[in-house]
Amino acid sequence: MAILEVEHISKTFGSSQILRDISFSMKQGQTLSLIGSSGSGKTTLLRCLNFLERPDEGRIRVNNEVIFDAGETGRKTDKEIRKRRLHFGLVFQSFNLFPQYTALENVMLAEELLAKEQPEYKANRKAIHQKIEAHASELLSQMGLSDRMANYPYQLSGGQCQRVAIARALALHPDILCFDEPTSALDPELTGEVLRVIRDLASRHTTMIIVTHEMSFARDVADHVIFMDDGVICEQGDPAQVFNSPTQARTRQFLSRYHEAGI
């Protein structure tokens, strides 16, 4: 059964249509790479999945539950939107860590805010806090940051900040982890350490959607690749087919510069 089904998603900003009839599905444990030129709609698609934008048309299902339907009437409350957003974890290009909090506090924050909404929080505050802290510590250790938990973002490298951001995205146990060009703000040396973390997540069958310009990485880590162009899915398939035998001229044109570079 598909963990995610995206059906006929479209999105317009003003007079510009950014997404046009986007449909795809993925199974639990799969890694999906979204590739394409800047402005092709990849980031907007991620933002629609994470309820940072509202599609104009279409439907989104997670675990066979409709979490978005453009035909729904009535405004959803902030609490309802937050609940639906919990299906996804999003790692941004520029980390988006809170500078006033340590690495550990950044990872704990969302889980603590969610816990405070629960009726049992006041009576069990200390035990709940300790559980959340232990979970955040475990995640940071998995990211290779056990010795950096007390550091603030300004005391961390870009690669370390991005690994904190990945731990934070994992803290709420999302069904699907989304990456929006996670290495675009990093120099080549730091890019490698973040890509190693994502490869490790893929090897543990974490369900992921990755927007990336790292073509060799997209080819090697993904189970499925979608090439987007001008707001539409131009081509999709397994990595070997898309990268080695693309059927569409636009895909061949896009990939030609990467093949010339020897990916």
C-alpha cells in the first residue's frame, strides 16, 4: 500500500502557474529524488505537502487517509493544520535553527510544545521533559553530534547545523522526511557529511523525498526519480532508467550537462 498519494496537485501564484496536475505515489521505506532546474516547482511541491502552501486543486493522502482536499469547505484551525503537518518532517536549505537555543534545545522544542497541549502534561511535566530530552539526545548521537549538544548554532559548522536540523525533523516521528536542497548552503567538504547522514537514513528505509541538485547522489540513493520541468512531471522512473535512458528530450537536455561532468 502507498504511504503517500499525491493526486492532481496544482498551485498558482498570481498569474504564474507553478504546479500543474502533479500526481505520484510512493511506498513506505522508499526514497524519492525530485530533480529539475531552479524554478521548476520542486520546492513549492514540498511546501504544499508540508502545509506551508495550500494547493489550488488536488488531494493528498497519507496511509490512505485524506489529509488535504482542495474541495474541502471551511477553514481548518491551526491545531488541525499542525496535526496534518505532523505526517511530514521538513529540512530546509538554510537550517532555520533558533539561535537562542542549543542544539539539544532546538531538537526538543517541537516535541515539548506538542506535549504541552496534552492534558497529562502538568501532572507529569518532569518525566515528560526527561523523556523528550533523552529522545533528542539519542537523535543527535545518531547524527554524530553527541559532543555538540550544548553548543549554540553560531558555535557549529554549517554541516553540523544541518545535522541538527535533520534530528529536529525526525523528533516527531514523521511518516515522510522531506529535504529541500539540504546541501545547497554548504561547501563541498561539509556537503559530504550531510549526504552520508541521508544515505544512512535511506539504508534504514526511512521514507524520504529529497529535492537536490546533487545528481550523482540522487541517482545513487533514490528508489524513484521524478524530473520536473515548468511545473509538471516531465519524466519519472527508477534511477537507472531516468539517468541512463530518459525517454523525454527535455530530460536528456537537462541531464546532458551532468553526463558531461562525468556523473
